[in-house]
Amino acid sequence: MTDFREKMLLKWIEAPRQTIKRWCIWWRESFAKSAFFKTERGRFMPVTIEDTTLPASLLLCFEAADLSSRLRGLLRFLAPLSKGR
């Protein structure tokens, strides 16, 4: 993550730096390599989702009029990951 992106995330999310770094590791390592994502990423073809820019590259796959609608689409997509926990 670039210094600029890190600063913007810290400003927008208002979470501790270590939390954001932990989230980035989860997106780029755990999520990107998960069986769920390996199976589901094909539904976004022909769009290429870059593991190195997750979750932003995935968020762009959800067509919507505004960011909050895109985020809702992303959260619906991720919902199966929270089942059974």
C-alpha cells in the first residue's frame, strides 16, 4: 500500500494504522487465496480483479450509482463468509 493510500484510509475509516494493515493482509492473502474467492471471482468476468488492489478492484465490479450502493453489493457478496460464525 502506498503512503497516500494509507493516509487516505486512516482519514476515511478512522481506524488505527495496525488495524488497516491487518485488513490489507486479510484481503490480499487470506481472502485472495480462499476457496470462496477462487470459486466466485469467475462471476465477474471479463473484469480482472487484481489481488494486489483488493478490496478496491473487487468493489469496482459492482455497478451502482454511488459508493454506498457499491459497498452494499460487496457486502452481499461477502455475506456467505460470515455464515456459521
